[in-house]
Amino acid sequence: MKLFDVYPINPINIVKGQGSLVYDAHGTEYLDMYGGHAVISIGHTHPHYVKRLEDQLHQLGFYSNSIEIPIQKELATLLGKVSGKDDYQLFMCNSGAEANENALKLASFYNGKKKVIAFRKSFHGRTSLAVAVTDNPKIVAPINETDNVIFLPWADEAALAQAFADNEISSVIIEGIQGVGGIQVAPESFLQKIRSLCDEHNAVFIADSVQCGYGRTGKFFSQDFAGVNADIYTMAKGMGNGFPVGGIIISPKIQPAYGMLGTTFGGNHLACAAGLAVLEIMEQDNLMLNAATIGEYLIKELKKLEQVKEVRGRGLMIGIELPEELAHVRKELLFKHHIFTGEAKPNVVRLLPALNLTKAHADRFLEAFVNVLNQ
Ligand code: PMP
């Protein structure tokens, strides 16, 4: 059977990793400034993470969700502590799309309404509802088109107020920082406006934190900068550091009834072990502070570069916009300097490294980046 290539494939076979470094089958070392697409939060093969998963696998890999799973409660308690959202309820699933799917559905159960506000260039995943609120014509099939979604321009307060005035809005779904859309930071006043309109109209504020959440920006959720609480936060990627773990946390205003949420694999013993290890390491090693400090340093240094059009982002979620003619920069970083980065538009380099990226690794990236730009 032939394998379907989901993404354009680089001819590199990564077989090993440690911290922010990965190695191919020939032993060549690469610096991972992409964190395997924002997934690697605490670094590759962290000893505590490996041990927790290994111990759990020896103990019990899986058992049905219909029994008590104390490790789920342990995870919810620690997540409440680290995120500061102790009064929320956690529902665990397996991916970002599934988290968004459940959040949108739950909002509609809660207020009995159907219309959703989403934003231009958004990315929320590839399952039915998630893809319907995604603004990317390549991935929205005709069957997923829906009259219930209103796409608004990014950060346009007047358009937002008008959409609320004209429709019965069930929920607003927004990435605090658009990832795939090119690293666009939502202005704090815009998030505050969403909060007040949702309150006024009994609508649900859904913060898609799959890419920009979980400490990546230096705060647990990017809405925290605006002093705004969402009603539902959706999470995945960094939550499991590579083990598929997703989830939503739900504010006390919404109390799901039995049957509204469910999944076979979500919150299984191994997923919880991975999730707990991530949070323990984040807390022990103060990784949010590191993400803030190293991120601020990188952004400051990148802003000094003449050839760079714009630097956007927060903490270790950084977009470097280059003039169109420098779209080849990522390839040279990879093949000449052995550094993985991500892409947003062809001319936006996306950095989403592990939250424990060191200053030395940040400097290694900066040096290579300057070298490529100067050629
Ligand atoms: N939301 C955002 C903001 C994302 O970046 C992604 C993945 N790129 C998703 C949702 C979907 O996550 P998953 O691929 O785990 O379904």
C-alpha cells in the first residue's frame, strides 16, 4: 500500500531527540525551533516524562472511562493550579479538532443557539464543526459549509458588534494568537469586547488555545494578558508533548449534562501520565517564565534585523514576516544550518520551540538566521 503524504515531505528521517535537539538516522544534529508543530512543550525525551509514561505503561495502559481514574483527577487539580482556572471543569479528549468540536457543540447545548462567529484566516482543525469555522478554502469541503458560521475580519470591533446585533449568536471562537494564519496577536481591547458582548447576549467565548495556550506565550492562556476569562478553553498539542492529549476546560457558568461529552480514549491512563508529567515539569522548571524571557529576547533581537518586515508574537510563539523574495530562507535554515522552523504564509517563518529553549539555542538560531539573510 502506498502512503498518502499528508504534508510536503522533507527527506529527513528524525529518529532521536533530546531537549530542543533532534537527530537523523545518520546522527546529524538539528535544532528544533518548531517543536514538532508546537507540540513539544517540555522538550524531547525529558527524563521525568519518559519515566512517568514508562511507569504507567508497566502499571496499566488503558481501561474503560466508566471506572474511577484517579490520575485524571490529579491532572485536573494540577491543571487548575498551573493555569489559575481552578474553578473550571476539565473534559479530556484526543486532539485539537476534537476539543473545538466539543466546545462548539457544548456552547449550543448551553444556550440553544446555532450561530458561531469565527475570524478570517482562522484554523481550528479538520473535523466537521472545527473545519466549518476554519477560514481555509483548501480544507473546507462542500459538505462542511454552513450557514451558521459568520466570518468576521480580524480584530474589527465594529463588525463584531454588528454581527451580535444582527444574529442570535451561540459562540465566538478565536485563537488568542492566530497560528496557521500567520501569527496575528488579538488586541487586548478586542478580547475584552468579545467578553462583554458574550455576556450581554448570553453567548459563549471559546478560546482556541491549541497552539497559543499551555504556557507558550509566557502566560498559561494568551487571554490572560487582557485580563479576560473565556468560557471554554480548548487545548491539545503541548498538553501531551507528543502523546495525543486534548481537552477543554469549562467555566462554572456552563454545566454539561451527562451524555453531552464523551470519548473512548480521552483521558486514558497513559494520556494522563503524559499530561501530568508535562505540567509537573512546567511547574518545577518554571517554564512559563523561561518562555517569556527567551521569547522576549528573541523578539527584541529579530526586530533589529533590517531585512525583516515585521516580528509578531508573544513568548515562544513568534512569526517573522520577510519580504516575498526571502521565502526561501526556511529551506536554507534547514538544509544548510540544520534548523527546523515552521511556515505560516510562504514568507512568514514560524517559531514554536519547546518552552525550555535555552539562550544558547536561541543564539544559535539567531546567528544562522542572520547568516542566511545576509547571503
Ligand atoms: N486549533 C489550532 C489553533 C491549531 O493550530 C490546530 C492544529 N494546527 C488545531 C486547532 C487542530 O488540532 P489537531 O491537529 O490536534 O486536531
